[in-house]
Amino acid sequence: MSRITLLVGVVLLTLAGLSAAEDTPAPAAKKAALPEAWHGIWKGRVKSESRNGKTVDFAMELHIEPIEGRNACTWRIVYGEGDRRQVRPYELLPVDGKGHFRIDEKNGIVIDAFLIGDTIYSSFGLNKVRIDARYRLRGDALEFSIATQKAAPMGTTGGGAVPAVEVFELVAAQRATLRK
């Protein structure tokens, strides 16, 4: 099978999945909170690396707990330790009962996030960079990763008889394995 046929097939399957999801609205009462397996206080160390060779290591915690009386969870992220400890008291709010959530940063910023299988994905732009975040639940571990890319494409390839593909420059990556 040619690469073009494979690429077109993947795009069509993705679009079909998006179309089916948009065609069937979820009843408002069916908004599901995050599954209980995600609940707890997750801790670990983040390794942050940039393309220029700079590496930083720091502590991270993610507190996910149901909020009493509400169909929501805490999504409290803690970076650093001691005097450098930064607490971000966010909330995770279900949107549609199909894995669509919103992370409310409690400061006017609300970021959409999507639970697909065992992974929560979110993608957003900030200060001319794009940030793709993933939280993957694997047994007793929560794998966290962020890829930071420049928002503007660094180039385009293909075109003509094949689809044009924009390419983005990776700036930095962060990874951590968090455990309860």
C-alpha cells in the first residue's frame, strides 16, 4: 500500500470518527466524571529538555479528587519543592459524557482536554508556542508528557498530487512518571 493511500485512509478514518462524535449529542445528565482509577495524589520528577541542550529536573504532583457535591474533580498541579513550590489549583469539569473535559485554571483560562482510552490529551497555544500535553494512566503509574512547538510552521512539504503537510519545530519536551 502506498504512503499516500495510507495517509488518506488515516485522515478519512479520523474524520469519520469526528463526524460520528459530532452527530450524536450527549444528554446533559450523562456528563461523566473522571473514572475513579485516576483519583489520588500522584508524585514524581519531571525531566525537561530543550533542543539547545538545557536540562532541568523538578518535582511534580497532580492531585485528582472528586469535589463534594459537584460532578467535577480537583486538577491541582504542584511544581517544585520548598521555597520554589508552585500550586496551581485547577478543576477538571466534564463536558459531554464522552471524554470531553475542561481544565478550569480559575483565572479566566479554560483548556479543553479529551480522555481517549487511557490517555487525557490537551493542546493549546501560548506566547507563540503550541503545547501538547498528555496524561496516560498505566496501572499504578501516570505518565505525563508535554511537547512544546513553535506555533508557526517551519515549513510545508508535499502539495500538488499529495496533501500539503505543515511541519512544526519542536522547542522542548517534558516527561515524568507519577505514582500515588
